[in-house]
Amino acid sequence: MAMTFGVTVLPDPPYTRFLELIELAERQGFDYGWTYDSHVLWHEAIPLLTLAADRTTRMKLGHCVTNPGTREPTVLASSYATMHVISQGRMVMGIGRGDSARRVIGLQPVKVAEFERDCRMIKDFMNGRAVEWNDKELKLEWARTDPQIPLYVAGYGPKALAVAGRVSDGVIIQLADPVIIEWIMATARKAAEEAGRDPDALECIVCAPSKVSDDIANCRDEVRWFPAMVSNHVMDLIEKYGWNSDIPSELTEYVKARKFYDYKDHSRVGAKHGEFATDEICDRFAVIGNVEACTKKLRELEAVGASQFNIYLMTNGQEEVLEAYGRDIIPQFAGVAA
């Protein structure tokens, strides 16, 4: 299978900009259009995905990622089933326990056991299967069942990754470090195997910012916010599992230099909270440099089993990034037509 390409565009005002970038990405050969789901920091994303479904013809669309905490699970499933009808079968769901969407309104991420129960129900319900929920038998009689809406789970820690292995169609990994990706996928696949599922069927979706430029110093500065964002999740892991767990030191070591995090600057170029991220961490976690350097890194991701590379388009010169990929990078990865 050839690696596919996606792009995540913030649902930032003005919403017309979001649509422009999604439409441009489809023209440049991207297969997936994703957006964040944090309804206070940015626009509410479901209407934007619905508009995107109307403006595109081929691209698959979804949240990277939504959560079952700010969105009641039956409502979330019904929203996706509805958008699946509108988009003529092009929805994909990325789901996690809720970071910014929950913390900004004073709530913690959804507990893992509850998250697993929610994911199981959502996956069946949005795909037209009957579910038992709150002692009720429920079914979306009108849901489109072909193709099925895949459910991808985002996580870093062993417990969330075990849920991905048991329930999901694939894992969403927010960093582009091959060593950590291998550990994450092995952890999820082990859980899939123990649950009697095919571990090799789990897709691996790698998400990270990318900047195609010869000016490597500038590239690094534009992506420093990203390791800081990842560090939120890593701090949670360290709180739960301690410093000396099975989690690779490649993931935990760098956060020792972290000082603070301000959600007002979540996923923003130049965010002060990103200043602790070293050049080396920027190089490991993102896909940056000239066409040759980016292609080499993407080949490394492909070699560790990445089925999709999803660009977090939160850098400057967004059109240039999409056009560089469309012109110089995506064609190198295109599968030979059957």
C-alpha cells in the first residue's frame, strides 16, 4: 500500500480560510482533510466539515481529533452518520480522550475505561448497527453503511494504545519520530492480538507539522510549538506511569526542560511555551527541510509502517507547503495504478 497524505487545518476564523486551504489540498492531491475539535479556542468544527464536504469531491474528512466528553457520544455518532450521507461516504473519525477541548472548559480528559466504552458504541452506532446504550436499544435506521466510517484512536500511553488496539481501525500518532512510532504501534498491535483482532490491519496515521524550505533554522522556529503541544500528553503519562516506565525515553526525556503551557497559544507559531524545544527535538518530531530532507524522513516513516502522513498546517506560508507537497513530494509516493 502506498502511503497517503492528509492535512489538518485549524478551524480558525475566518472559516472561509479553512475552506480555501482544504479545497487547495484536494487539488494538490491530498487524500484526507482533517481539523481540530476545540470549540472554545476556534470555531465549532462540525459545520465546517459539513461545508468542506460540499466543497470537495474526493477527499475524506474528519476530526483529528474529536472526543466523547465535550460531545455526548450518541450526538457525535449521529453527526458523523449525517455528514457521511452529505459527503457521499467520505467521513473518517479521529478520536481521543480530549485535551484542549476539555481542559479549556475546566474538565479533565475522559477516563480510559469510559473512553473505550464510548468508542465501541460510537463505531457501531455511526455505522448503522444497533447498540445498547443507557439500557436502551438504539439504531440509526437512516445511516449509510457503505463504506463504513473508520474510527482512529489517538494516544501515547499504554492504556489509551490498548484501547486503540482493541477497538479502532488505526492509531493517530502526533509526532514523526520513527523510534517512538515503532513502540506505539507495537503496543497497540499487542493489544489487538490479545483481543483476537488482526494486528496488521491497524493503520498508522502520523501527524506532524511540515515545512519545505532550505532555511532549516526558520523551519525549526516555525514548528517549536509542536513538541510543546506533545509535551502536554507526555506530562500526563509521567504523572500516571512515572519517569521509569516502559515508555521510551525518546518521548519523555525532553519534557524535563518544559516550564509552562498556555492554551491561548495552542498550536501557534512563535508560542512562548515552545522555546524549551531543542533543534534536535524539532528535527525528530516534525518533517522539515528541503524536498530531499522531507522525502527522506517520509521514507523512514513509511519504513516503520506509516500508512498516512498528515501535515499539521500550523506554519507560515500554508499554500507553499501544500503546493510543494503536491508538486514535489506526493507524486514520489503515489502507488502504481492497478
